[in-house]
Amino acid sequence: MTTFDKREEGFEKKFALDEEQKFKAEARRNRLLGLWAAEKLGKTGDAATAYAKEVVAADFEEAGDGDVLRKVMADFAAKSVAITEQAIRAKMNELIAVAVTEVKAGK
């Protein structure tokens, strides 16, 4: 194996690890967002945990954060919870930072 091959293999492994950590961080962010939203919706305990799982599952509908945002917004609208799209996006940005830190820490 040449030095170039070793470097290429190293880059591929790093890319795979980075993508895995990104996926885990986004899933964790969505779970945290789901728990936050559940609280706003008046859900507690098992109902809050189940709702958080629904938010995580919503992320698999399409690429990007739009599907998660639409789910939470629709659920807020259905329960007349007055929170703007900008407030939800801000919370998502806040929580991704928390999630990245937790994933890097191995939590």
C-alpha cells in the first residue's frame, strides 16, 4: 500500500466518522427538540418521550430540517401554541450545539 493509498484510506475513515457523528447529533437535536416541544404541548412522561420519538422519525421523510420544522409547527398550530417558525428555528440551532457537544463527549 502506497503512502497515497494510506492517506486516502485515512480521509475516507475520517469522512465516515464525521458523517456518523453528524447523523447522531441531528437525531439527538431532534429528540431534544421533541422534548422541548412536548413540554410546550403539555405532554409529560411517556407521552413526551413518545412525541420526541415522533419528531426524530419525522426527519426521515426528506433531506434537511424542513420535515421536522413542519411537524412541530403543525402540532403547535393544532394545539394553538403561539410559537413562531423563527423561534423554533432558533431552538433548533441552540439544540444542535448542545447535541454536537454531547455526541463528541460520547454521551
